Amino acid sequence: MTTHDFAPRGVCSRAIHIELEDDGRTLRSVSFEGGCDGNLKAIGTLCAGRPVDEIVALLEGNTCGRRPTSCADQLTRALRAAQAEV
């Protein structure tokens, strides 16, 4: 298992904590600090155990209101950054 902490930009959450399987291809777990608690817990539950590529395909480019990004979109950036470290 590898862990990665990511500082999102342009969203309400302050940090994203990721655990990837050793191969870096599967998300073991994710948690957010700040943001919409219930929604972000749901995202974490839905994404756990899924391949990173599948999560990115589903969530990349998602926006929040008038913002050009969202916590879900920032998660995809965090996942790619974490994979680059594996």
C-alpha cells in the first residue's frame, strides 16, 4: 500500500488522503478534509476498490457550481499525482 496527501485547489476541501494498492492501479481508500462531508464520504465509498483509470474516466472534469473544478475532479488529479510517485 502507498499513501499520498494532496492539497486541492479551487474547492472547499483542504486535503485529500489517498491509499493505493502497491501496484498503483487500484484505489484502496480516500478521505477528504473539509468540503461537503456527506457527498465526499459517498465518493470515497463508491471509489474504494476501483481501478484508478475507471475513477478518472468517471470524475475528471466534473465541476461545482461556477467553479471550473470540483472535489471529485481534484480527486482525479490527486490520483494521477499519486500514481506518478509509485
